[in-house]
Amino acid sequence: MSEVAASVEDAYLVIRYLPIMEEGTHRHVGVAVSRHCRGAAVRNRLRRRLKEIYRHQRDLLPPAGDFMIIAKSGAQHASYHDLASSFEALGHELVQ
């Protein structure tokens, strides 16, 4: 049985969340980077950064459900620290 999906966003990221309340389910996470971020190397670097940020801050998100982390076009110019701060703020917003 699923609850209502939630979505939070800021200048750099969008996090979409679909809670799953079945017993034994885990967190499923996907990362997407818009093609508005020009160049495959830029998109891949941004995707790797977001995966690393998630790896370090995964406990900020609820323990079960489906998550989609989407980078907006402005994220290609953001520093690692800015992206990590954005993820942290959105994670706290999702929990509330």
C-alpha cells in the first residue's frame, strides 16, 4: 500500500519520493541529469557527484521508498558543497 508521492525542489535539485509501506522494502534511488547540462562529460561528472552526495547523506531520506534525484540545469555550475547543502535541506524537508 503506497501513500501520496512527494516532491521537493530548490535551485539545483528536485527530489521526488514515493513511499512504500510494505514490509521488507528498501530505498530505491535513481539519479537523472537534464540534457540542458551541455556535454556528456559535464552530465556524467554531475551524476557522479550526486551519487557520492547520496552515499554520504543517505540517512537523511526516509528508510523505504522510491526516490528520484533530478539535477536542474543550474546544478552544472554549482560546487560540491552547494549540491551537498541542497541535498541536505531537501532531505530534511522531505522528512517533515
